[in-house]
Amino acid sequence: MNSTENVIPDSYDRSPVPQSETVAGTGLALITFGIGMTLPVFWLGADVTGKVGFTSASLIFIGVCAVLGLLCALTAMVGVRTRLSTYMVLQFSFGRHGARLINLIMAVTLLGFYAATVDIFGSTVSSALQSAWGIVTPAWLHCVWGSVLMTLMAIYGLHGLDRLSLYSVPLMALFMAFALYMGVHQATSGQFAGFAGSGDSVALAIASTIGMVILTPVLMPDFTRYARTEKDALIAILGMVLGFPFVLIVGGVLSIATGQSEIMLIMASLGLLLPALIVLVFSTWITNTANLYSATLTLATVSRTPSWKLTLGGSLLATLLAVGGFMAHFLDFIMTLSIVIPPFASIYVVDFFVVRRQRYEVAALAHSPAFGWPALVSWALASGVAWLTSFEGWTLTSQPTLDSLLVALVAYLALNRLMRVPATAPSRPHNR
């Protein structure tokens, strides 16, 4: 065990969270709200709005988050009723080693978001310096020093990171609300309703929005295992259902009002350049440090390498991607997520509620299969079908994400019946 791990409190990664460690839903909602308070989400809001128009984009943002909120409610119930982390929950359906494969995919996803945030951070600081003082600096330089600070905090400064997040989230929310007010005040009458965008595909806009949000419902047990009651678990999901649409819509509104798509040019047009620089640097530093830390914890389930080495390695890889222009491929990245990530939630929700009838016991995992083949095959099949339906001429429901959810659900139930996967022993009573 390295020195860093000694200062990190027990996060119950492999055991149920005791009732004494549970918290109210409002605090958890603030955390999930903070997940959406990031530069990539703001950027996507501006990008999608510029392509499909204000009205369509707003309906997409609200509709996608509402529908995923239903999925989130189910995964939240899995978390609060089992008190287990997502990694432990996945082991029941995907198997002990199969869950490690899924965790590796999750880690790559988290590092992808880290790279995207570092990339936007670098261009944001570079743009701000040039706009405010005429100082021309390369964006990659700010990517590097920003990533170094985030990495050092992830290794040495984890104690109190959650407290810093409690300050950064409301600060970012208040700043965005004020920027929204300035943008609406600056806009002309009918400017938003009349903005039709460039006419790009609505289906692609929906898929990219899903890809941006989908990881939160899948990982919701990591948060709601700490919820005091089931009511608190449902309160926790409001942070996602309300937070993501808020940031996405703000990004779209300010882009229309200012005629800009880059965040610092938007803030400069509103006369908020320096306050924006301070708030965005602070909040991005905190949230992206959390991304890197989460990726490290996820990789730790796959490799026995010391945590600090995993953090350094993950940061180096993601920073190289950022410097190499990862944002040029970011839409492709989140489109892929909208296909391969949803089946995870579909499978473990069905496994918990239908196949094992809410009977999860950690002790039973020692005797469970190393690989849960029904789950792995169902995931591969669902991802393949969703990938095919993303092309013209192939369709089930017209939305690849929904295709992947439904195919995974049906395939997992069918394969479980064929292979007769046994249920685990009864668990303790639910905490309601």
C-alpha cells in the first residue's frame, strides 16, 4: 500500500456501505449535478444547438435526460438496496473477471473525458490570455501544466477534494445562471425561437447527447449506495435530470446570443472574461481531478500496479491525447459510448430485479463463475446490433441507444434461461 492510500478513507469498494455511513439525498444530488458542470458538456450544448436549432436542441436535452432519468431511477435502486459499488454489482452478472473487462472500458471512458476536458481547458486559457492581455500562447502548454496540477491533486491532494467540490459546484452553477441572464438580456427579440441551426441530423444530436450523459446512470450505484433511504436515492438522480439539461441549454443559449461557439469568446462577448477564467479554471481543476481519481480506482480493479503509477500512466496517456487534438474526435467518442455503455445498465438491472430477484450476497461471489457469459454475449450482441442500426437502412427503434438497451435485455433473459444461471443466496432486508 502506498502512502497516498493511507489518507483516503474506506470507500467500501468491495463491501456494502454500512447504514451509519449513509447521507441525505440532497448532498448526493449536488454531486451528480456537479458531474454535468464541466466544459465538455457546455461545449456539446453549443455544438448541438448550432446544428439542430434552439427549440429542437432544448427538447433533445430535456427529453434525453428525462428518459435516462428513468433508467437512472432503476440503477439508483440497485445501489441503495445492495449498498454495493457498480464494480461489485457488475460481478453478479458479468462474473469476477468479466467485471474487470467492463471496468477497463469504464476507465478508458473516464480517461477520454479527462482528455477532452484538458483539451478544452488548454484552449480556454489560451483564448482568455489572448483576449484579455494580448498574450499569445499555445494551447498545448496550458493542457500540460493544467494536467500536471490535476494529476498532483489526484495523487496527493485527495483529502478534502469532496469539500472543494461542494464549493465549486454552486459557484459554477451561480456563474452559469448569471451568464445565462446576461446572454438572454443581450439577445434580440425572437432570436432563440427563430434560430434553426445548420440542419444536421436530429438522430445524431440525440445520440451524442446520450453519449455525454449515459455514464452517470450506469455508475449511479457508486453514489446511491450511500443514500440513507430509497427516497434519498431518487432525490440523488435529480442532479443528473436537472443538471445536465441546464448546462447544455446554457451552452446553446450563450452560443446563439453571442454568435460564438468557443467558451472564452462567448464570455468575452458578455464582458465576463476574467470572472469566467477564474471560475472555470477552479471548477475544471476540481472536476477533472475527480475524473482521474475515478479512472484510477477503476483501473485498480484490473491491475495490481500501485495507484500512483496508474494515475500517472492514465494522466500521461490522456494528456497526450489532449495535446494531439482529441476534441476533433470527441463526437465520435461519445457516439460510441451511446452504443456500448447502455447495455451494462440494462443487463445488471435485469439481473438484479428479474433474474436474481434482488438477492445479492457478496459471500456468494466467491463461488460464482469467473465470466458471466450470458451477460458478456448479450452486451456484445446488443452493441453490434446498435452499431448496425446507426447506419442508414438499418433500424429497430430508430435510436441505436434504445436498440442496445432492448437487445441486451431480451438477450440476457433468454441466455439466462438457456444456461440456467443460478441465483445467489438471499440478502439482508432492504434499507427503505
